[in-house]
Amino acid sequence: MEPHFLNKSDYDQMVQSGAAFGRQFHKDDPVLDMVDEKILKRGRNRAAPGAWCSGWKGWWMDPCSQWGDANILKPGPQAKKFDESITNLLDDWSSQSNQCK
């Protein structure tokens, strides 16, 4: 069987799945730009924004053009989905290991 390469037609399903990771993608596939723009809120040729961005956001200004403390971690909206996914995995694993064999 040939592997399925994710593309634009898979985007909605990828988002709804809540999965933290995805594979396989063709190099430079447009769906990667969609993930950057819509999920990571990352502009073209720019870093993904985070709590370390200390600049002002404006029409011509990228807030990530100035960096503050790069060690600051502040979860964004996708982190909540990731937390829920990991919690569900751990709960499933825990319930399986507590079953009688």
C-alpha cells in the first residue's frame, strides 16, 4: 500500500482530530502553509509567535521582530487540545493496566 500524503482536502479533518502531530506531507504542500497561518498563527518567513515576542503588533510591525525571554512558555489554544489528547491517552493506558488478566 502506498502511504497517504496529507493535503488541503485533509485540513478540516486534521483540525477536528485534535492530533498534535501529522504525517506525511509532500515538500512545500499548500496545507503546510494553512497550518502555519491558521493554527500556528505564523506569517510567511516569520517565527511562530509566542510569549517571547516583545515587539508591538501593527500593520507594518511583527511583534516577534523583537525578542524578550526565549525561555518563557505560555500555552496557546492548541496546547489545551494537546493536553486533552495526552490526558485521554494516559487515562486509557491506566485503565488498561488496571484490568485483570
